[in-house]
Amino acid sequence: MSPALSQFRALLGTAAAPGYTILNSVYGDGTSGYFSRTFGTPTTQSTYTFSMWVKRGVPGTLRNIFGVSTNHSLGFPAADTLVLTLAGVAQATSTALFRDVGAWLHVVYSQSGSTITLYVNNVSVATGSATSAVFNTAVAHQLCAANAANNFDGYVADTYFVDGQALT
């Protein structure tokens, strides 16, 4: 975890949306807090799934929810779409806009070989064809940032990275 983790505050059982509660969520204030983890030896660099619940705080600004560097990230750009960027190039971009700061979104990035699929709330919102040379490798991966930049502003909960399976 980063030294700036103190910027996050745990909100156990208080992050609620109509009809349900997301337990064990954390709030990022968009400044400097993020989580970091360096993976061990992956089973494969071409098949994995990243899944998390997010609740945006400030639409209309670039906010990363996952990344390895500013050139390899998953996040919401100023246009409020969902974009996966690999090697500095947008490889999958949703046409849907995500501006509702009151809604929890279940975001999934699934990589199977060179096939990329982005899901939001169990609906495919973007597809692409590319592979990443850095995701699922032994380098620092960041949650709520990408290369400690464009930190996420909002809530995150139930984050999973599944090595070796491309899940929907």
C-alpha cells in the first residue's frame, strides 16, 4: 500500500445505494491516495480478469481506477466514458457515459488472448483487440491511480484480479 493511504478512509457499511449496501468500501479523494501491489509470477500475461465496484465522485475529469503506468490504465476520461489504454493508445472505449455520482457500477476488464472486453453492470460496453506487456507482470499495479496520477475520486469496493481466467 502507498504511503498516501491515509487519504482513504474506510466506510464500513455506510456506502449505500438504493436497495443495497456495499460493505468494506473505501473513499478516494482524488488527490494522492491509492493502493499498490506487485504481483508474483503470473500463470499467463494474456488471460486475466479485473473486477471492482466503483461509485464516481466527480465526473468530467480523468480518473483512473486501475493501472500500471499512465500509459497502461483503465479509467474514466473527461468524456465520462470507460477506457482501457495500453501503451498510450485507447484499445477499448465505451460509447455509454457514466456520470451518475449516485450509482454503484460493477466494472470488469476481461482479457482473453488478444480479446479485450469491458463490462459495466454485467453488460459488455466495449471490446478491442490488443495485449498488454505489463498487466499481470511483476511490476507495481495500482488501484485508484495509474503511475500515482489521476487518482480516483469516489468509492471502490470488492476488487478482484483473477489470474488465468477471462471471466464475464
